[in-house]
Amino acid sequence: MNTPLSKAQTSRFRKLRQRKYREELGLFIAEGLRTVEQVVKLGKVRVEAVVVDAAQNDRVISEIGTLLAQVRVPVFVADSQVFADLCDTEQSQGVLAVCDIPPEMDIAALKSLSGGFFLATDGIQDPGNLGTLYRTAAWFGAVGILLGAGTVDLFNPKVVRSTVGAIGVLPWLRMDLVDGLGILRGSGWDVALLDVGEGAEELGRGGFAPKSVIVVGNEANGISSDLVQAGFRRVFIPGQSDNVESLNASVAGAVAMYEISSVL
């Protein structure tokens, strides 16, 4: 496990900090000990390589070396400066994995599903929120995640870290939500927007259909006006609005997904 990382690999992997190169090369980076461990264990995405900081090699290998050997993942060692150049974090944990971006679903596959729920994100911009929403959706058994306009790249390093290794578990699709959710509604999917505006019904009061989509809006502005005007059902989470203005987007999404999962 002491194969040096080549200059060509270094150049290629360094590019993955930028979205355009992630999309061009079809690769993303997962950083951190627990994240790499979970990605390798779950096996939902192909791991092209694991790269270890030479200064932390002994510690990393003592933690996950047996696992890496069992699944036969290629492991490379880089000096600390090179490793730091590959990382998005300032204080790394000494290990990262270079993984294939899984292919997107298509709308036909969504329409054909017999049941379950999707999480849809309408302009979620904070990587931590998107990663937490993704991990929570996986926990509650979502059948996929739909990424609307303005949503941060799912394979952004901060998003991937926030999933803590769950990345790849959920099928995913980028879409224009007005059009895409309209198509799903026409195929029998119940679409519910998390929205505190006038006319929204209390979460859970109207129930959920066997095929449901819950939509979480932008952290600052909530659900986009285009989606509201499209006439989708709107639901709100009751609480003490005199004390706080609103729930964090990932917390609101978690509450809604728990409610849906408990009745489907």
C-alpha cells in the first residue's frame, strides 16, 4: 500500500475540486476516514483509487487497511503537500477516495415506479444542508433525490462529506422542477411543497399518497414562486413561530420525510 501517486494522477485528481472537471471526467472526491470507509463498505459507487497522506499513512492503514485490502481498492500514497492540494478541507484526515459519479435516472424510470417517496430540492445552496438532506432521505428509505435549479452540485466535496459515506445510495436526477414534477403528478405522484405561506395545510393532516414527492425550498427564500404558481399541494410544519422564524431546511426536510416514511 505504498505505491506513490503519479504526477499524471495528481494532475487529474486535482481538477476534481472544480465542478466542470467532475462532470467532464465523471469522477468526484470523498474525503475523510469515516466517509471513505462507508463508501468502500457500501459499494454503491466504483472507487477508482484511495489516496493517503504519507504523514498519516500508518494511522489510516491501521484503521481501514484491512477493509481496503479485502475489496482490492488501489491505494496510493502522496506527500503531504500534494495531498493537501487534492483536498477541499484545511485539516484533512489523511485519506480520500476518487469515485465514479453514478449515472442519472431518467424521467421514464421515475414514472414507472410503483410506490415510495422522492425528496426534491428547490434551490438548496448550502452544501451541508444538501448532504444532510441526502443522508436523511437515505435513512428514511427515499427512492431517489430530484435536484432542482439553483441546488448545489451533489458531488461537491462538502456535500459528499456531509453525507458521511451515503453518497451513491440514492438514485438522482437534475430537473426543471416545474416541468418534471408536473410530469410526475400526471403519472399519479402526489407532490407536496414545504411552504409556510397562506393556504398551506398542516403536515400529515391530508395524508400522503403511496407515490409521493416532498419538496424542500431554498434556505433564505423557501419554495420558488414558479412552483407555488404551478398549483402543487403545499404543507407546513406546525411550531412556535413566535419564537423562531422558521426551521433549518435540512431539519424541515427530515421532519417531513419522517412523517412520510411513517405512513407509506
